[in-house]
Amino acid sequence: MTLPDFSTFRSQALSRGFQEVLERRWEPGTVTGEHTHPFEADALVVQGEMWLTVNGATDHLRPGGRFNIAAGTPHAEVYGPEGAIYWVARR
């Protein structure tokens, strides 16, 4: 699987109505307890790995893995031994 570059990811997200596009870097072994955000997040993992738990279901995401979380949705994250980097569009 060939990943887009950040510029392409950003352009596509903005064209779909997202207002903000960021690169998020997480340190190895980071664990976030269950929390929510006031925005929708649509993301693409580009390095490392993470486990995302939403509604009791956990997805193991590696480069090329995508996730979308609606605003206000409770979720938790665990980052792998190398940490992770993902690009995220928010609205």
C-alpha cells in the first residue's frame, strides 16, 4: 500500500470540509484513558502502531490504517513500543 504524502492528505481533507489538518506524534507506550473531543477526527496512521478502543471494540492500527471518530464519542488509545505518527483532519 502506498500512502499519500501529507500535502495530498491535507488537500483531500480540506476538500471534504475539514477545517484543520495536523500531524500527531505519540511517544512509545503512551496510554490515554477514555476521553472525548469536541470535533470529528478522520485520521491515517503513517508510522508505528496504536490500539484504538471505541464502544468496547479495539482496532489495532498500523501504517495505512484509518479511523474516524465522531465528535463526543468516548474512546481510548494505546501506542506501541515505537510510538506512532498519524495525520488527522478535524471538523
